[in-house]
Amino acid sequence: MNNLRQLNTACEQSTLENGKPPTALGDLVGPGKFIRTLPVCPAGGEYRLVPGDSPASAKIVCSVHGSQEELQQRLRGTSR
Ligand SMILES: [Zn+2]
């Protein structure tokens, strides 16, 4: 959850700075980039970059947990 938030924040920062969304995770993660090392999903999922709802956006999803929104909704549902 925090990993996804961190990755998506980096995604937004990158989009703002470059005027266009990143095209790969490698644009966000690495020495001197927005995140130094790729976070590890606690469930062993893999993170990947997918195009967002608009051409000017992109987001990170987890192969196990899905998107940040989906994960948030799931957590909200089980907490009641
Ligand atoms: Zn995950």
C-alpha cells in the first residue's frame, strides 16, 4: 500500500517535471531518480507502469494487489 503510494507519487512528480508521464518504471527508480530502489511487494507481486485514464497520466499497479485505488477500496471494505 505504502509502496504503491510512493511509486504513484513519484509518477506524478515525474509527469509534472517532464510535462509528460513516464514510460517505464526505470524512469522513476534508480540512483538520482525519484525513488532510489524499487520497493518490494510484501506479497511477492511485481510493479509495472500502465497508462492512466488520460494520455497525460500513468500509474503504477501491482500484479498481486492491482492499482492503488483498488487496494484502497479492498482495505476499506474489509475494515468494516
Ligand atoms: Zn503488491
